[in-house]
Amino acid sequence: MSTKRVVVVTGATGGIGSAVCRTLSREGYAVVAHYRGSHDKARELGESLAQEGHVCHLVNSDLSVDAGVDDLVGYVDDLLAKQSSHSLVALVNNAAKLLGPSFFDATSEQFDEYFRLNAKAPFFLSQQFSLRMPPGASVVNVSSASAHFSSPGDIVYAMTKATVESLTKNMAEAVASRGIRVNAVIPGFTDNGHHAFQDPTVREYMSGFAVLGDISTPETVADAIAFLLSDKAGRTTGSMLDVSGGSTLSARGHRASTVRHLLP
């Protein structure tokens, strides 16, 4: 009996999350698709993957609380116990609370809320699932370009993503002896289907961050994640794969590349 590769994808009903589920399903993974509350989107995702002949297990839990993390881990434990041919070989930590709050507006409660979901949950999911993974397994964390430039209006979110990158590097060494790899992707602005992406003014602003112009599609980020999970990245661990279109280069719109060009 052949082994069925299982991947856990958190935040599976978002733009990037659903694209990751579709991409990895087509590469033969059985997907455990985590979501919180978006029942219609989850049902649509599950049904569409099933129609294509793929395996998708939907799990609804709140990862901002310890019980929600335990629920997801427990679901996977039950799945592996019932399906002896299944093996947990991948985890994609994608779920996150987006945007704000700003430096002066942030409250203690908001600070804790962002860090619980965006940083604490990936830490403990990675901790627990790595103990259930065989050699050759892989973890990919989803970071953000906002961790690499000044983002005072979204400072708490940016701080959580910097923490995710620190987790990536430190965990990579911690699990290397188990034959498990840990990497991260760094998306920039990515069209997740929100109506704001159809606003020309908003889109122009977002496009101004990337030296390649425009914004990303979720599928582009999903392809990068699939690469990092694959054997093609078998010697890659503790790395950050930047798919932000050059947003982390600190270039902002059309400007001179050096002060010398501004001098008479």
C-alpha cells in the first residue's frame, strides 16, 4: 500500500490558503484544510477539490486560543490513527490576522490577539506536528514583506511576521537532526479577492512597493510554497524565499536610485 502524504494548511479559506490547498492537492497531497468560521468558503473549497478527485479534510478551529491549536492537532492525530497509510509530511503556517493596528492606536488586547494567532499558533503547531513527522518532512511559514520595512500603521502585524521569520531560522536548527526542513515565504501585496484590489487608487499604491510593479496572485505564492515543500528544495532550510516582487528592496515608486542623480 502506497503512503498518502498529508499536509496541514492553516487559514485555508483565504486567498493564499485556498491557492495552496489547490496547488498541493494537484501534487498528490491529502490536505487538512484549517479554517475559522468561514463555513461557506470552506465548503466550496472542499467540494471543488472533491470534484477533482482530491482528498480534503476541513477543520474549523480558533487558533488564537490554546484549545483551538489542540483541536487541530487532535484531528490530525485521529486521522493518522484511522488511516495507517497516511503520513504527515508537511505543514503550512498561513493563518494570520492582517493589517493594523498602528503604533499609537494599538491596545494591549490587540497586541496579544495578533501575537496569539500570528506567532504563538505557528510555534506550537510546528512544535507538535514536527514530533509526528518522518525524516524528509517540511514546514513552510508565511511571512510578509512588511517585516522588512517601516510599517508604523501596521506595526503589530509587522512585528508578528518578524517573529515568524525568527521562528523559521531557530526551528530549522532545532529539527534538523530529525531530518525536517523549515523555510518561509515572503509575499508582498497579494490579491486575495477583497474588493479593495479592484480599486485603481488602492492597487496603484500597492503596486508602488514592488520594483517589478503590480501585485501578486495567490497562485504565485502557492507555487513558491510547493517548491519549498518539494524534494527540489531538499538542501534548503532556515531560508526566506522572497516572492514580493522586490518589495523588500526599500524602493518606493519612481525615484532616483541615488542622491547623486538629484544633484545639479
